[in-house]
Amino acid sequence: MSVSVLFVCLGNICRSPLAEAALRQECAATGLNIIIDSAGTGDWHVGHAPDKRAQAVAIRNGVDISHFRGRQVSAADFHDFDHVIALDNQNLSDLKAMKPASAVVEISLLSDHVAGRAGEDVADPYYGEEADFDQTWAEVTEAARNLRKLLEAE
Ligand code: 4NP
């Protein structure tokens, strides 16, 4: 069975779709076949396409995410995915609170997969500018490279 990874942020229109895109790109480039998805802890953007600025930074880096659609994380996700990865510490504590007791899932913080950045948030670029989305992309691609190596070994 394939290893599966779910990235989770607040809205599922900025950071977690970019993390999903970065890991998809990394796995496609290296031939690793895994299941990758993203979701939000909030429900405001269920069914919505990613933020235009997130779509734009993805395109600038060679990935089209215009077909992604927002969804909210559910209890079933903790059974369906091997790894649930939070983009910031608030998402992490929300996920830990939601996890059904019976679920055997690895919940981690994205930055814990980047050397020297353990415990840090991926800052929310939603109220920021284009440069903030470039910063988000840089952070999620570095984590994706490290995650790919970790997942390859599973
Ligand atoms: P994300 O950014 O969590 O990176 O998708 C946000 C997008 C929308 C909202 C908050 C964060 N919002 O409040 O609508």
C-alpha cells in the first residue's frame, strides 16, 4: 500500500495546497509514488480554488494547482493517512485535539522536517503580498525535499 500524506493549514487555499504541490512535484521528479492531499481546519473555503496568488507562485515554479479544491479535515483523515502534517503550531494543536483515540497516524509540524527550523510556523501569507507567497514556496519546497527522502525509506 502507498504511503499517504495530508498537509493541513487553516484555509486550505494558500499554504497546504502549496505544500501538496511541492511534494507532488518532488515525487514526480524522483519517481516516488505516494498519495498526497491537503485540507484546512476551517470550512470557509470548502470547494474553492486556491488563492490566486498561491496559484501564481505555483505556476512560476512549474506546477498548476488551479484544479485543487478546498476541503475541511475530517475524523476519517486520521485513519486514511499515514502522515498528517500541520503548517503551523495552531494547526498542529487543532489536529492533535481532533485525532480520534483509535487512529495510528503520525502528526507532525512541517518545519520539523527542515534542519534548523524545528518548531517554527510556516507564516500565513493570506494577508501578505506576492513576496510572502514566494517565501511560503521556498519553505514548503525545502520541507518537501526532506519529506520525500523520509517517505522513500518507509
Ligand atoms: P491558509 O491561509 O491557511 O494558508 O490557506 C488562509 C486563507 C484564508 C483564511 C485564513 C488563512 N481565511 O480566514 O479566510
